[in-house]
Amino acid sequence: MTDVVARRGFHGPSNDQAIDAIHDELDSLWEDASFVPDMDRMTFATAVIEAAANIVQHALPVAEKPVEIDVDISVRPTRLIARVSAHNAREPFADDMQASMPDSEAESGRGLALIEALVTTVTFERQDGTNTWILTRET
Amino acid sequence: MQFSYEVKDSYAEVKSVGRLNMVAAPKLREVVAEVVAGGSSRVVVNLAGTDFMDSSGLGALIGCLKAARQAGGDLRIAEVQPQVKMVLELTNMDRVLTAYPTAEDAFGDD
């Protein structure tokens, strides 16, 4: 795509190290896209990390092959796009797709509601054992 | 991510440095549990060095708040950076986890 200004990606096992590696990719992304305002960087990066953390914490393998996480992040002139995928993963449980904010005593369950508050659109796709979150934020 | 703590006269200050994400969240719970078990139930988490927190980090702070209150104390946060402030506001948790300008201010009026 000719209008992609900057791009970063990650592919690897779905584990703790993946979260920090994806965060490092996000930090370096802005070096190639310095025009993106701080507020957009902050909100978008938070949403991407929440989606990746959701996969690491909840995605279960569909067979013997372990779940792998794949992230493709691109900056366009007026839009940030992230595709966050879980390969070899089962379909998420309905409980893990809860998108309303829980009460103030709850210690978990805010991730998806937070993602929805942070980005312009959230799309979920499932195809051939791969769950993909597509997050976009208009800048 | 690094945590350290210092027990002061009227409270214990826990310093959190780095990304408070799903990797670091269990460590924060452990450190605050240790502080509370050691007899300091008035806890300030100093977030000056934390420029990122996700919902797991927030969940850990809520768990730590409950642990401190169960021990008869409280947990407050100080020197909150912009991204952490944003997460607290979007989740409506800024009303529960009150942010203070400095660690000294957090229990200053008690």
C-alpha cells in the first residue's frame, strides 16, 4: 500500500516476552511517524497491548500446536491500523469477549471495554483457526 | 519493570518503574502483599516512573487496594503520568484510586 507511512510487526509464541517485544515495536514505530500526536500514540499503543495481552492470557490452542501471536501495525496519513492475530487458537469464550466495564471491585475484565474506548473501530474475525482483532484509530 | 519499597513513619512507599502490564502486575501484587504483611497497611504507590499501565496493571492496583483496606489501611497513588491517568479515567477508576501529586501528599491530611 502506497499510503503506509510506517510499519512494524511481530510474530512469535504467545507469551509474556511477546508483550514486551510488541511494546518495543510500538515505541520504535513513532520514530518513523513523528507527526502522530502524543494522544493518538498513547491511546493506540494501549489498545494494541490490551489486545495482545488478551490473546496471551486467554487464547487456547486448537490442537497440539501452541498459540502464536502476530501483530501488524501500520501508520497511514490519517489512520493507525493494527491487526492482532492469534494463530492455532480456539474461538474465544463468550466470557472473554465481555465488552462492558465491570464494577469497581473487579480485578479483571476491563480489557475489551478499554479497547473500545481507545480506538475508532474494533473488528473481530475468525478464519481457519486464526482469531484477528483489527483496531483502527483516526488521527 | 522494577519495584522497590521504603517504610516511612506513617506509610510505606512502593516505587513502580517501567511498564505496569500483565507481566509486571503479579510482581506488584507480591510486593504490596509483602509490605502489608510486614505491618504497613498505609501504602502509596509512586507511579512517577510508570509511563504505561494496562488493565492487568490496573487490576493489580485494585487488588492491592483491597489488601491494604482489609488490613485496616488504604492504598493511594502518586505522581501519575498521562497514560496511566487516561486509563484510570476511561475505566472510571479515578474515583476509587485517587491520585496525589506526591507520595508525601497521599497521607498528608490523615
